Amino acid sequence: MDNFKIIYKILKVFEKNLDVEEPDWEDLTPKKLNISEVLWQNLIQMLIKAGYIDGIKITSTATGTYLTPINPQITLQGLQYLEENSMMRKAYRLAKGIKDITPGI
């Protein structure tokens, strides 16, 4: 899957949880996104460094990199990315529409 589509999906999950007191992050898991744990961690780190998401602490040690959620949320810059990326919004709506009308997807 195209990494930008995955990034878009990740940011949509963060946007969806903006107005939720106790967010459900199940849609954000690597398994749900159908990607590896390594790719998931790398994309989350990129989104943090780009300023699109916040509230996740990155700790690097000799044994690996660990992400610790403190108060995960999308930033204003992340919301702007979603708004300005109309091509991805159109692709997302198309994919969602296909999923809604196609049983078993």
C-alpha cells in the first residue's frame, strides 16, 4: 500500500478521535492498517517530526525505539494536511464507498 494513503488513514483516525473523551485507537494498530510494526513505527515517528501529530514520546535505546502515548492528538498542521490533500480525500471517499457497497471487504 502507498505510504501516503497509510499516513492519510492514520491522520483520519487522529481527527476522528478529536471529539472523543475516551478515544478508541483500534483503527490505528498496524494490524488494522495492514502494515508491519516497523513501518507503523516509522510512519508515526515521521508524523511526529513533521508536526502532524503530538502527544507521543519517542524513546530510543540500544534495544530499539519505543513510542509511549501521553495524550495523542492531531495538530493544526495535521488537520491542514488533511484539508489540503484533496486527492487523498477523494481516494478515501471512493475506497469507503466501494467498501460500503461491496460485501466482504
